[in-house]
Amino acid sequence: MHRLTPALSLLALLAALALPSVNTAFLNGLPFDTPLEIVSCVVLLPLLLSIGNRRLWRRLTGHQAHRALLASALAALLLKAALAVGGTHTGFVACYATPTDPSSAGACQRSWAYPRAPWTRVDRTIDFGEADWNLSFFNGRGFNYYRLGEYSRTWMPFVANWKGTLGDATTRLRVEYTGEGAIDVGGRLQVLPRNYAQVASFDLTLLAPTDRSFRATYTYDDGYRIGMRGGHPYATLRVTAYDASGAVVPLAAPPARLQQIATVAADLLVALPLVWLIGAYARSLRPRRLRAMTGALVCLGGLELILLVADQAVAARACFVTACLLVLSALSGPAPRRTFWAGWPLLVVLTLLLPDLGAPGYGEVRLMGGGTDPLTYESFAREILTSGSLRGGENWFYYQPLYRYLRFLEHLLLGDGQTLITMMAHGLWVGTTLWAYATLRPARRAPAPVRGLAALCGVACLALIMTPQWRSYLAEGLSEYWTWLLLPLVVADIGGRARRHQPTVAYVAAALSMTTRFNQGPALLALAGASLLQSPRARRHGLAMAAAFGLFVVLLPAWHNYHYAGVLTFLPKSADIPENLVLKPSDLLTASPDVWARLVYQARGIAGLSNGLVQATVPLWALLGVWLATLVLVARRRAFTLRTAALMAVPLCYLGVHVVYQVALRHVTAGYLSMGLVSLAALGAMRAPSGVPAASTATGTAET
């Protein structure tokens, strides 16, 4: 039991952090839709994901501290559960509906913040301008408008109803609006006349004494359609409360005093153990270089916060890039994995301060373009939410199978807005890339050209992540980006482990990648084949793992298609349509002008020239350069083995598919990213002068 207490305390603290509660709490549970909740999760990540960190934590802290942590987490769980059952949300219960979706029949649309509630959400106040509504249900399947004469996705009509209680100090309400509706305060009805030309306003004085119940109905439908001329403001509704002295006061009534006390107690019972964990984490930074690195990262974070307030997006991005390069440089020193766990959590926090990723608009909902793949996947994820079914919007998969379920989990964890999802994807991609560098980089005793080229590989991979084109891909929610996040884990687990270990993480990540994008299958199978080039005993276990990997890939979509459509196939229906399979393999045997013209177009796309953006092409060619340089260096040092050759051929498998398959910059990203990663693996496999394998020296058993 003594050995289980630390693990139980961490799991209980995570459960207390995740348990949903009333909205007045700062740590109100899933979804984690505020920076404070994200930072709280980041504090737990090093201990939850690293066995070495947990061992070090147990050595530095006593058993009594673990018991106290467990008791605090359990008390927080009980308090939050009581608040969830008996407490009340502060604000106005809102029901949003739309006349454009006949299937909903005026019912309340669902939100990710309150997935099981009969209403849409709870608005703490009613203060909405043209861009403040953040209605995520417009990314549903019933709102795919893009043709002339249809509704405009940036100008959607909707209906909203609120009910709640006004604060006792309120004596006057000021209402500003466009649209139409009505407000009822204590049975006194005030109609909002139809008004779409400009923002109108009026004052509503409350009679004393009066009932404080508040109800409002609001409709916005000006008849605008795609192709029409606009010129008037979009939906606006602001209700401001004033007291007898004319000062602005909160619109909604506060919760009961007992609930306020219980909420503060629950927050403290979760927050204080997290602060204690930060202190224990700081005490573990015994090497001076780790303290210097974390101190520099904290200073850069402070500077980035100042630049965020000053709205200096370029300078804030420069601070973040500097921080990433600082951690990359520190990973070249001893104990790289311990350095990673000291640096990467701070980089995730710094990601929350990047204006070019959307800070500080963390709850902003981005309406996807009509007729686009991102809108389709968002609508599939919403259908899982509303139906509670794994059907995922299709009986027989036409679109790529897995991404809709990943998108569902993203929103379930991070809420309605896309800003935090983009930030966490960015932070995870940086993290997996740095982890690959920490695992694969050559030993410090390796020759200088080898170490220098490995550093260039790491810089080139990070440069790809920092390029605006790929940040926009993350913000758009393209289905490929999860494969970019997982690819460093696949290569690191295959190329960086000792031969007696099995790359379990690699097989799981490869399975997830392949069911997300089937066109990456040949390259992922090549990586799986490279992992089998080990000792005979390891090869036997590896074959079993590969069989399990293949069964997962084949059976998951096949089960879905058979269960919902009665068709036993694992391939999507879109696998061989002309839009995807632009050339049939048999066409390559002919030499017609059309085939040659198409091959030239495909070659330009594979080279990253399909969109004509030089800024986007530079990081791709930098990765190509380090891959070619690695080939030359490995050949000159005669360090080629069968396994190294298999790894270095992986980018060709990624890119070769696009000779016949559709090609765009996002499609070839994984191929170029793999160039930097497999180059790291090849350089790390080169032996140091003493004959010690570089990879095993880089990941020595003494580190945590």
C-alpha cells in the first residue's frame, strides 16, 4: 500500500482536477477551457508520463506528504461532487436554436462545455457584440452553406433564450441590440422592436420592490444570403446593470454564501497540492544547468507576457522560438530526458501566450469554411456528441476514419473554442519533436560533424513547426496534423531504443496515424519493417506486435463499416475516386502527353511548389538538405546497416505515394518531417570513437 500511495494520490488529484463542477470555480473541471486549468494539467504531466520522474519524486518527498496529497485530493473530489449535484451555476441558462436546421425543430443546440445538459450553455453575463457569440454548433453538419443564395456562414440567423436572476443591487438596465426580441423582469415585459439597421438602445428601470427573475428572448434573422449586399451590423445584444448610484454592477445574482465558501475550499484543495508539486519539482532541479535553463525560460515567459499585453505578436513569437532553441541546446548535454521534462512543460505554458495562435481569445470559436474538410470533420465530431453513437456521421466511411473521433476528444477535453486546441497541438508537436531529438541525438563523444548535423536536423524540424503556413494548418484543424504529432514518437521509439526493447509506443502511434491517413500506410509499414531488423528474439516479439498493429488498422474501420453499413471493408469509399487517385498505376506504363503533364504537376507538388509560397517551401528544402547531407556522411563513414538503410528510405515511401495520389503542401509534410527524424536516427546510430553506440549513450540508464 505504501508503494501505491504516490500513484493513487496523483490519480486522485487528476480526477479532482477533471471532475466538472459549478462555473463559479476557477478549477471547474472538464472541459479544460481556461489557461489556469491547462497549467494545472501541465504540472501533473511530468509525473504522469515519466516513471523516472515519479521515482525521483518519491525519493524527494516523504510518505506523509503523499498521504496528505491523497487526502486533499479526495476531499476536493467530495466537495466538487457535492457542488455538481447541489450547487447552482452563476449566470443565465441559455438555449440557442436556429431556424436553418429543420432536424433540430427549435430544440436547444448542444455545446461541448455542457455536453449532457438540456440547455446549450450558461452565460455569466449578456454582453455580445458581432464577434462575441462563439456558437460552436454552427460547425455542425446542418450548416454547410457555401453556394449563392444560401445562408452565409459568417452571418447565420439564430434564436436565443435566457433565464436567471438579477443581482439585488440592480436598479436599472441598459439594453443595446440589433435584431428583435423581448425582456421580462419580474413579470414586466419589454418588447425589443425589429431593428437591423443600427444598434439601438433604451433603459429599463426596475420598480422596487420587484421580483428579480429575468427572462429574455432574442432573434436575429435579417434575411441575408450569400451574394446579397450587406451594410448593417450583425447580431448584438448587451444588457448592462446599474445600481442606485449609477455604477455598473454584475448582471447576475451571486451564488449562496455557503456555495461560495465550498467553491473556494474545493479550489484550494486542488491548487495547494499543485503548488506543492511545483515546489518539489523545483527542488529536483539539482544540476546547475537545469536551474539556469528553467530560470531563462521563466524570464522569457515573463517577457512574452509583456509582449502579449502590448500586442507585439512577432516579438512574442521570437521569444518562443528562442525558448525552443534554448531547450534544444540543453538537450545536447547530459541526461537529455530529464532535461526534456524540465523544459517542455514550460514551453507548453509559453505556448499559451502566443498572440499568433489566438491568445488571449482562448474561448474563440472559429467557423470553418463551407464545403471544406475541416467543417466536415467538425460536424462528424458534433454528431458523436449529439447522438452518443460511434457511427461518426457515416455508415460507410468516405472520409478518413479516425480523425473525427480525435476531434471529438479534443473538444471534450478543451471545450468549444479552437484556440486552446490549436495551442495544445502546437505544444504537443514541439514536445514530440524535442523528445525525438533527446532520444535519437548522437552521444556527446561523437565527432563534431555528426553532432553538428544532428543539431541542424533538430533546428530544421522546429523551423517547420514555427512557419506560419503550418500554424494555419493547425488552426484550420486539418486531418493530417495528428500524424505530424505522432511521427516523432514512431521514429524515436524505433530508432532510439536499445535492440532488446520493443517499440510499443511506435506501433500504437503508427496504428493511430494510419487510421487517420491511409495514404501514409506504405511509409508506416516501412517503419514497422525497420523495427523488425533486430535480434532474432526481439524479431519474434516484433512480428507479434506488427500483427496486432495490422489487425487494429484493418479491423477498426472494417467493424464500423460492417456494423453500420453491412459492408466488410477497411478502406474508405473515397480511396480510389479521381479526386484522390489522380493517376492509376497502370497509367504510368503509357507515355501520353496527359500522363506526363500530370506527372510534372505531381512532381511540383512533391517538391513543395504546389502553392507557390516560397516561405513555406524553405523549411521543407532545409529538411531535404539535412537528409541528403546525412546520406553523404553515413556513406563516407561506411556506417550503413540494413536498419539504417530502411530508415533512410522511409521519406521516399511517404512521398512516392503522391506520384499517383493527390498532392498538396499538407500531404507531403509528413514525408519531409520524416527526413529530419530518420536523419537523427541514422546519426544517433553511428558509433562514437570508443565504440559505444551513440543512442545508448544519449539515453543512459542513470537519468530519470
